[in-house]
Amino acid sequence: MKVLITGGYGFIGSHVAERFEKEGYQVFIIDNMLSGKAENVECKHKHYRFDVEDKRCEDIFRNNNFDVVLHLAAQINASKSLKNPYVDTKTNILGLVNMLELSSKYKVKRFIFASSAEVYGNNENLPLKEDEECNPVSPYGISKYVGEQYCKKWSEIYNLDTVCFRFSNVYGPRQGLFAEGGVISIYMEKLMNNNEIKLYGDGKQTRDFIYVSDLVEAVYRAAESDISGIYNLSTNTRRSLNDLIEILKGYHKVKGIIRRDDKKGDIKHSCLDNSKVKNALDWVPTNSFEDGIEKTFKWYKDNYENQEIMIKKKDSKKDWKHLKKVLPYIENVILFLVIFSLTKLFKMDFSLNTVDLKLVYIVIMGLVYGTNQSIIAVILSVCLFTYESFSTGMDSFSMMLDTSFVLKISIYLLVGLIVGYMIDKYSRQGDSNKVFISAIEEKYNFLQEVYNETYISKSLLENQVVNSEDSFGKIYGIIKELDSLEPQFIYKGAIDVLERILNTDEISIYSIDKSAKFLRLIVKSNKESLIAKKTIELDYFMEAKEQLLQGNIFINKKLNPELPMLIAPIVDTNKKTIALIMLHGVEFDRLTLYFQNLFVVVSRLINTAVLNAYLYESAINDERYVQDTIFLKKEFFENILSIKTKSMKESKSEFAMLKIENSNRDYKSLSEVVMRCIREADFAGIWTDDNIYLILSNASNSDALIVSNRLKDQGVEFSQIIEEVLYV
């Protein structure tokens, strides 16, 4: 499932993104970053940085089959909408229409629009129901009301499922930091900065405050339901600003309150009836106003230091921007003072007075900064030249009649204008080229992202098609690998099947002893870095033990590094767990429901094959073993030995062998002794020279010495330890 959230880096959008990601959605965000912050969203997502009315949005819809679109992007400040209604309309109307158009064109299943209680205006029929008259008093409220009508018409004309939520006053963590905030976030920022609170009006105006997590829960439920139409999303309670200030006083000292006149366009009282959404979504707000304020204040307190650092950085950037604007004028004045000093110096030394420094000064300023600074340089140079002329005894009338004076001033002016104009022209052309190149680069980067996403999707689909076409071959391959009536052969083949199907090399299979206390390694993947202990106490897997003994798969959801990522039990006909298939490691991004299901399906195939083999083994028990003993007959022992040998050559397991001299004992008595000295996973049988041999599974020579000592204590003679494959 894919969800597109516009304004996903904002206060509400970031919480919505995290909620949907937790539920398994692929999250895509469109946000121009004017008020949102990337740090708000810590979950996995894909971000596109442009406006919701941008034409590039279509490329996003074209390459992603979105199931749900949540349109939260908006200009949300009612006061700002009064000052600049054009910007409000551009974002809130044109952006919405673009999203609706693309949603209907590319078959989005559900479109959710964030409206506002502002649509009701100063309606005093509290609590306000959805069918109350709408009379918005600000351009922001008008744009939201118009947005609802667009959603309604798109639903009627294009059969697009639309849901419009009229949010009451939302508050909670992340609101107001470096962006537009509600009254609660504004007051909390004042408290953190030890500033006085500005209270507009008498403070008796009431609002219907809703905590952000309650709102997000309702939005998610709406996305999962089949409701449509307009719904109030609120707590259906009224709290005044005076109440808010009193609660805040319990958490932080209020320096003072500055009372101001009512804001133009503000609503006196607001309270929304939420019974419709309660019944439709089986939803109720779970956070009281006091609890929500406590959580919000705690978040502000924890994040205040980071906020101060960011503010200082922003202030330093602003200072540098101001300095950059003033710097050309400062440099101009400094250079003029230098020219003035040099002119005085050259007048004293006539041998150096060969260059018009004022002309050089004009050219330098024109070349470096263009017309603005060159004109200033011209004015200063003319003033300096006039001063010099006065110094020689000329009066104003004489200067006006002196052709050389007028000609020099004309030259200054002409040079300043020409040089400044040329530099401005090249600068404009350069800026135009930079803008063009930047636009091309931005478009290229965007297309590259789209291409990469398309390529990944194409590769996945190609892989699915290839696997689909070859599915019969894959199924045959699995069955062929597991086509045996010898459990040891099946365990060895199971490793190959799991590695190939799951594309991993970190698999191991353990048997469980009859006491259900110990696990014995049967076989593992051929990977040097995979450390699989030969014997493990089942209690070591205490977190998984109960599930596994009940025959259920275990998923390491807590990502405990001491435990395998997935464990599947192998059960017998009595539903008793007799072995475990363990997947020790896999890339995090592959841990999907599909991967889990694939592991379960293959594990069940292995379980079925092992079970059939054990049933067959039990059926031919008399043919398989020497009567009344645990000794395998020659052909069966050789079969086990060949499987163990092949497995050891592939570094999937190891074994050791012991040769027992049985000349002085009958098979039955010797069997009883041997059975007490070896483990359930070990094998004993007759081989080529009619002597008894022991195969000690996953045992080294040092492990074999332990068994030989046990035999010696029982009076059983043995000739030597046969080293792994050398004597086989």
C-alpha cells in the first residue's frame, strides 16, 4: 500500500507519515520545505521538494500507484491570508485542484482533505454540526470551504472517494518550531524564552483543542474505511485562553501578560460536534486537554536547546545576508578614501601624477559591482574633482565655462555608465544562465530519481515475471532436493533449498533431544563467518521457546542480536517440535511480509519431507536395524556415511568416526552399552569389515575422545579414531 502526504514535513503531516509507515504503508511526501522540517519525519519515506501545484507532481503519480492521498499542504495562517489572499488562494486552491485532478486521473482509491473549523465563521450554534451554515470570515476559511466543494464535485463527477475533515485547533509536539503555529505553541515558545504572553482580547474566547495523536488515529482509520463526505474532527469540548494560561502556569512561571485588542478575522468561540465521526470510525479522542498540554510542554522543554541553536544559526545567516548587502557600499567608500589619499600624495609629487586615479576608481567599481556602485563612484569622483578645482582657485562660474572640466565630468559619467551597463548585462546574462542551468539540473535530478524508482520497480516486476515463468521448474527443483526417505539427506538438501530460494547463506538446522532441553546442530550453511554452536540449551532461546515448542514460527521483532532473525519448527505427527530451522541474518530492507511467508512456505515443505522420511524409517525399522539393537545394517549405514561425507566436503557439517572391536560381545549387549555413550544425533552401524562403527555428528577428534573414554569405562574396546574423511 502506498500513501502520498502533501505537507508531510509539517506538524500534522509528520505525525501522519509515521503512523502510516508503522502500519506497513510506503510513504511518499511532497513538501516545499518553506515551513516543514525534514527532521520531523524519522521513518522511512520518499520526499519530493516542490509545490503541490507544480507540474512535476504528475510524474510522481504516473510512476507510483498511490492507494491513498492525504492533502495537508496549505497556508494555514488566517491573519496572513488577510494580508496576502493571493498566496493563500494559490496554495490552498490551485494545489488542491492539482491533487484532485491527478488523483482521479491515476485512479487513487481514497482522497483525504484537511479542511478547518474556520469554514463555520462566527456561527454561535455550538457545538457545530456538519450541516450547520458555513460563513467563513477570512480568506483562509473561504479557501477551505471552496476546497470542500471541489472535493464534493470531484466525487460526484469522477467517482473519487473523498473525505473532508474539518480540524478543530490541533496541538502537540513539533508545532510552531520555525514555522506557523497555533496559540498553544506560541504561548509555550514565549514561556521557554521567558517572554511575556500577548493575549488578544479578554481571553474568554474558547477553542476546541485536539491532541495531534488523536487526530492522526482518526485520519488513519478513515484511510482504512469506506466513509466519504465531510466530518468534524474534534474533542467537542470548549477551553478558553485564560484556562490555557492557568494550566501553563503550573509548568512554568509566566513573566507577564500583555493585553491587546482582538485580532481581525479571529473567531470568538469554536466547538465542533464530533458524534458523526465517532459513529463512522468507532473512534474517540483518548487524550484529555491537561494530558495533551503536559506531553506537549515536555517535548518543548526537551527540544528547547536545539531550538535555540537553530535560531542562532538562522540569526547569523540573516546578519551575514545584511552584511553582504552593505558590503559593496563600505568597499566603495574605503576605495574612495584610498583614491583621495593617493590624489593628495600625487599632487605633492608631480613625477607620479600621470594617471587619473578617479577614472581608475570608477572603472574598478563598475567592473566589480556594476552600475549601482559605478554611479556612486562617479558622483564621489565628480565631488573630488570639483574640490580639487576649487583648491586651484576656480569658482563655480569658471568651472561651468571650462570645457576641460565639463569634458572630464562627461568622461567620468560615460565610463561609469558604459562599464556598469556592460557588467550588469553580463551579470544578468550569467544569472539567467545560472537559473536556467539550475532548473535543468533540478529537472535532471528529478528525472533521475524517477528513473531510478522506475528501474527498481521494473527489476522487481521482471524478477517476478521470470520467477513466475519458471515457477514449475522451481517447484520441481525444491521437490527434487527433498525427494528422499532419509532424514539426513533431507536436512542437507534443505540447506541448499533455503539458500537458493531465500538468497541467503546464513541457515542452520538443529534437532531437539527428547527431553526438550538441548539443541544439536545437524547441518549449516557453508559460510566461515556463520558461527553455529554444536550444542545449545533451549533455554538460551527463552524469548522464543514457548512459541517454538507450540509449533509456531518465531520472528525476532525486537532485533535481538543474540537470536536468529527467523526460526521455524519442524514437528512430528503428534505436533511435537523435533527440529528447528534458523535464519540467522538477512538485510533489513528484505524483512517484508513476503519474505516471511516465503520462509514459512519452504519450511513447511521441508517439514513434510522430513515427516514422511521419519514415518518411512519407522515403517522399515526391522529392515533398517539389526534385531534388538541400535546398529544400522550395512547398506543403511553406508547411505548415512555417504550423506555425512558429502555434507562435510561442502563444509555444511562435520563428523568423526570410531571403530569398535565387538569380537567378545554380542550385538545386543554391545548396543545397550553404546546407546548410553552416544547422543541421539549420532549413528552406529555395521560397515565393510563387519565391525561396528560410530558416526559422531558435528564432532571433532577431541569430541570423539570423550565418547571413546565413555566406551572404555564400559569395557568396550576400540581400535582408533578414524579422522573425518581419511578412512571413509
